[in-house]
Amino acid sequence: MATETRRKPTWGQALAVYVERPVLSMLFLGFSAGLPFYLVFSTLSAWLRTAHIERATIGMLSWVGLMYSFKWIWAPVVDRAGLPLLDKLLGRRRSWMLIAQAGVGVCLASVALSDPTASIAHVAISALGVAFFAATQDIAVDAWRIESTSADKQGAMAAAYQIGYRTALTVASAGALIIAGDSGFRTSYLTMAALMGIGIVTTLLIREPVRVITAATEAREHRVTDWAAARAHWPPWMQSAGAWFMGAVVGPVVDFFGRYGVGLGLLIFAFIATYRLTDYVSGTMTNTFYIDQGFTLKQIGYVAKLYGLPSTLVGAVFGGLLVARLGRIKGLLLGSCLVILSNIFYATHGTYACHLPLACAQSGLFDVWPHVVHARGPATAMSLALIVGFDNLALGVHGTALIAFMSSLTSPKYTATQYATLSSLYSLPGKLLMGTSGFAVDLLGYGDFFLYTACLSVPGLLLLLVLSRRDITAARD
């Protein structure tokens, strides 16, 4: 494997980074970024399923999440365009974050006021609005994260982001389902809309980052913009539009392939596009799986979600430490293997209703919430809780390693555009496949479905092995 040339920090140094101000700020920004995600995916699918909406319709509605995958289209605007008044008051990154966070809150309130049985179109349009503003928030937050600290601390920044993000996923799934079980989904979604205030307050308190542009990047930028300057015979408005397009859209592409070359650049693209297929395709059906197994909304909230949160946080921190100590490639490899194993566990549970020995179930873990135990016995609930806990641990390592890897590939000149493009790559194939997940479950059953999703990680693993033999570090500058 290609080795990274920078000196590895000690375990103590790697842990000390987590108390620095930018890293702590990422906890809250990660929460704000993660909160909308499940609210237009698995939590929404649970609402629709309890409203007796067909699984095929639920699966297709998950396509609203394609908005995340196409954020590269408007990322150059977020990267280059300043918002009136707000740009001077808050700066480029913070102003876009503020507008996006407010938009997510408004659209979540619109979802709350909809009725799936009366108009599924209203639900879809409101969810589409949530996804658009959430994707815009992601563009700005990712740019702020990369620009606010040095490359050697991106593992810690990614881990803090994942901790906040995964905590928000638990709130948006377990919290939302528990509230819905007591007070209905309208109250649940209005509560989630109010929680977007956490991101708004954080945006107002953090500092705008200062970007440091290398001479090589500036030279590539000038070569691109010189193309537009040579078109003096064009009308002024066309010259201006052409210069902006070349600088904002073409410039990031030229810069990326100028640093990595076409061959290595395309290999990186292919790897990123296949790395997260498993968790995207399986994730959209997990709540449906729990419901079809007979769990209530409260049981899903307590057993399948809250018990998995500690393992999520451990996985995120562990992923950040792995990247700092062992390097990006080994962190990515371990994350992928863990995700494959977690889906195999789901397949075993779905096919054989595999239960742990009753002695394990009687350990007292469920004494705190005795009402969450499934009607078929505590062993079923215990088994599911442990599987979900392991899955969350795997996703914590998996996601942190990929975020740190992609962050290290971007240039400060085009942070928002390049990272948005890379993150769109990892989500687009998965989002396209996840729309067919309902059909796949109907055809295969849950056991074979989760085996199928486990196999989706194999292409990414093979590409990672090829990528590990290339010296990415040497190509970064």
C-alpha cells in the first residue's frame, strides 16, 4: 500500500485535537446537517408505511434524495456568489449556511402540515424542498469544515462532523418516532423543524474561515480565465458570463485533474461512486424491515435507534483516530469490511429470525424500558439492538474515513465545488439504486435483500485495493 509521508501523531495528540474550537463547532454543524436526512428517508418511510402507502411508492419517494447527488450543479454558485447584505455581515460560508438552515426548517414544517393519505404530492414537494436546502447546507458546511483547519486535522473534523451528524440521525429517527408514537407525526416534524435552530445559532457564533491559495492553483485559475479574456469580440454580458463559468465550473475540474492526472482522477471518482452503495440501498428499507417484523414505532425508537447511538459515537471517533494514526486507505478498508459484516447480520436476522440465547436477553439491558420488548420475547429485541449497534459502529468508521479522504482531495480555491462534486459522486449511484429497494424486498425477501446490499460493497473494495497502490499524497499539490 502507498504510505503517507507526514509524521503520524501519537494517540494523545490525535485525541487532543477534539477539544479545539473548530472541531467542537463541527459537532453542532454536523447535527444541523444530519437532522434533515432521515426525515426525508427512513423516518418518512415509517410515516408513509403506517399510513398504508405501498412499499413501491415509498421506495420511489426516496428519489427526492437525489437532490443531494446533484448539488454539484449549484455548488459553484455557493462557492463564488455572495448573498446580498449577509455576505458582508457573515461571510460567504456562514451566509449560505444560515439561508439553507432556515429553508430546511420551513420545509420541514410544510411536511408536518401535509397528509400522506390525502395528497402524497404535497409530501413529495415538501420533502424535495427539505432535500434542496439540506444539500445547500451541506455544500457550505463542508467548505467551512475543510477551510477552518489544516489537512492533518481533517480526520478529527470528520469525526466531530460524524458524531454530530449521527446524533442528529438518532434524533430524527428514534426521537421523531417516539414523539410520533405519543403525539403523531405532525408534532414530531414540527419539533424537528424547531431543532434546526441549533444550526442557526452555531452559524451565528462561529468564525468565517480564511482560505490559503497555493501559487500552483492560482496559475491554473489564470489559464482558465485567460480563455474568457481572449474573447474580446463577445458582448460584455457574454464575456462576464463566460469568465464566471470558466472560473467557477471549468476551473475546479482543470485544477483537480491537473493535480491528479486523468487516470488517477477517474480512478478516484470510480472508487468514491461505489464506496457507499451498501448503506444507501439498505438504509432506506431498515425502518420498513422493523415494522414488517412487528415492532411498533416506540420499539423501533428505543431498541433499533437509541441503543445504537453510543456505538455510532465510538465508531466516528475511532474512525478519526484510525485516519490520523494509520492513514486514509486502512481506515477506508476497515470501514467497508465492517459495513459488509453488518448487512450479513441483518440478512441472518431477516431470514432466520435469529435470536440470542435467553440468558443474554435477561442481562438487564432492557429493564430500563421493559415496554420496548417485542411480543415474541426479549431475545428478539436484544438481537436486533446488538445488530443495530454494530451497524452504527460500522457506519461511524465508514463515513468518517470517507469524509476525511475526500476532504484531503480538495483545493482551497474550489473547496465547495470540488467537495460537492465528490460527495455527489458517492451518493448518486446509491440514491438511484435505493429507489428500487422496495421492489427488491418484494422480490427477494429481507434476508436475500441484505445479502444483496452487502455484495454492493465489493466493487468499492476492489477499486480501493487498486487505489492503495497509487501514491495519492504525492499528487495532491
